[in-house]
Amino acid sequence: MKRATGTTRIHNGKLIDGTGAPPAPDATVILTDGTITYAGPSLLAPAAPDARVIDAQGGTIMPGLIEAHIHLTYFNVTELQDLDIKYPVEYVTLQSAVNAKTALECGYTSARSGGCLHNIDVWMKKAIEEDMIPGPRLSASGREICGAGGLMDWNPDYRKIGMEGIVFIVNGPDEARTAVRKLVKDGIEWVKTYPTGDAASPDINDHHTLCMTFDEMHAVVQTAHNHGLKVTGHCRATEGIRNALRAGYDCIEHGTFMDDECLELLLRRKVPMCPGLGFELWSVQRGKEFGLSQRVIDGHQETLEGGAESCRKVLKTGGTLGLGGDYGFGWTPHGTYAQELTFFVNYVGFSVLDTIRCATLGGAKIMGRDHELGTLERGKLADILLVDGDVMNDISLLENRHNLLAVMQGGVIKAGRLAHV
Ligand SMILES: [Zn+2]
């Protein structure tokens, strides 16, 4: 991805640097060749006489947001079956490019995939890195892995429809290893698995059900780690979280019903978690209009309450959380990602600073790129948002992309009102 050249000075804004430190009310950020050389109070800023100047117009200067669990290939999903048989790969690829552009326009300068159809995100990543299409810097996941009969194995055998486009259905550790080896060749970074079920499948794979055995999960981790890949998984049920942490998972998605033993393991192994929790609230609130049954809605309510409690525990005990998750359903369309932040402040009870730290630095840690992304500090890439208004005062400003003055990647303004000036 091309970076800006020369020196730029951003001034006249309140700095939230993403570390969790208190904001600097009158701040300056200086970048040279796409890298931050200064971020702090304007009074202490070094002179930059030849710099191009950007006026933050009294608004907020903050790191680009990081979607820590994005599904670029999801769009208008209202039931699980929409994920695999609705459209051909050609159309899904085009839609994914649109979703990537939308995410960037919403201030998401980086994203980690939570799984996708076919191998689209691997190639999407290449297209974005080569500036062929606009989008967040990506970590790719490709197809997912689930045990036979589990959450993702929904097509009945009589239909003679496989799950090749979306997920490897595995039976036993050997098949789990085979699936990972295919993903190794595909060029992915994160192996996404399904240790547990979900409220979406109340009959046979609800949120207290296991969808993979420990042996299958352990085989996935051994094979993935051998080839330098990381492993994560959809973990709701307590035993699924415990299995994942014991098997050596590198991240926990959701972490819904986390007991003390799981929390202790999570913290000891320094495993980050991506709750993707807002989805549960909106499923409860809007499920009826999209035809969800009362049982499914009740399951989402239980997931919402359990998940919120887990998040508060992880935050309080110093664990790492990334924000984002599962946007692309009919009731949580692409482009509404930042409502996750408002939800964490208003419903879960996080402070604005903690929420932003999770949505920037937390995501960067999950991506393994916190040395270059996630905060506005000297030496990091200039992935910066300029927001019209005081985000400390009203985090929901981030929900409306028209409030963004600039979305910068490597110092280049890619979107926002200043993009076309
Ligand atoms: Zn997901």
C-alpha cells in the first residue's frame, strides 16, 4: 500500500491516541513519509516549517478503527443458509470489494477476517495492498472448519449440496489436519474454527453445544502452528472456550460463557478475545421483523447477557479485547460497524477511552501488528481518523461516516470530507 511522501502537520484537534491515555485537548500530529513522527500537545510539537497543513477543525484526531472480526463475504444474511448457496463466487467477490470500500469509508483502516467464502479475503488483501481497490489492511482467514453435524453443517445429505465454498466439515483429527493443510496452501493467516454452536441453531447446535472435539481442535492447532498460522474459534459454551484455550488457540471469538477457570487460562496465556457482541442485542431487538423464532431470540438474549459479563471480567482483569464482529446480516448491514463502540459504552458499560483502545490497539494486537498499527505514537503508520466533533463526548459520532473529515492510511487521505478537496 502506497504511503504519503513528505511531511504533514495535523493541528487544531483533540488527540485520543488509542493507548488509553487521557486525551490531549489541543494536539498536533506530524507525519513524514506516512509514518508518525510526533503526536501530542501542540505546545511541545517540533517545528515543521515545510509541512503540508491539515486543519482538524477543532474535532477529534484518533487512530483508524480496526474491525477485529469482519466477514467481507456476508451481505444481507438473514439465515445461515444465506451464507453458502445464495450467490455464485463471482457475485460474492464483487460484493466483498464493495464491503471493503464501505469499511474504509466508515473509518476502518484495518480488519481481521473472521472467515469468508471460498478464498476471497486472501485475494482481497492482495488487491488492497496493491492499491487496486480501497479497503482496510487485512488479515485473511479463508474457509472455516467445523465438525460434522456441527453449527456450519446445515445442508441435509439428500440435497447433495456440499459446503466446499464456506467450510471444511471434518470428522476426527486426521480430517482436521487435512483441512488446515489446504488452508496453508490457500495463503491464509488465521484458521477459523467452530468449537461450539450458537443461538442461531436452537434445535441441534445451540450456544451450549460443542461442534468439535478437543482432539480435532488440537490437531488444527498443531498443524497450523507448524506452518506459522494462527488459530481462532467461535466459542460460546464454557467447555468450548476451555478446550480452545487448552488446545493452544491464539484468539477466542465471542468467549460468551467464560467461567473463572477459562478467564485464568486466557490471562495466563495472554490470549486476546473478540466478543462481537453487539450482534446479539440487535438480534434481540430486530429479530422478529426478520423472522427469527422466539427460541432463537431468547438464545441471543442469554448470549448477550453472558457475553457482556465476560467482557467486563476480561477488561477488569487486564485482558486484551478487540472490537467488531459479524456485520453483514440483514439487521446489521455493512457500514454499521461503529455501532459496536456505542454499544460497548452504553450497554456493556465500558468507558469511551477503554472502548476506543479496544477498537484500535486491541485489534492491532489480534492482528499481530501493534508495533505499527493501533495507536498514534511516534514510529507507527499514519492510519488516522479526523472526526468532526468531540468523540469523548459522544462516541456515536463514529457511526455516521459523514462525520469523518479524513480517513488516512499511511498518511494518504482515502475517504472523508477532505478526500476530494
Ligand atoms: Zn463471525
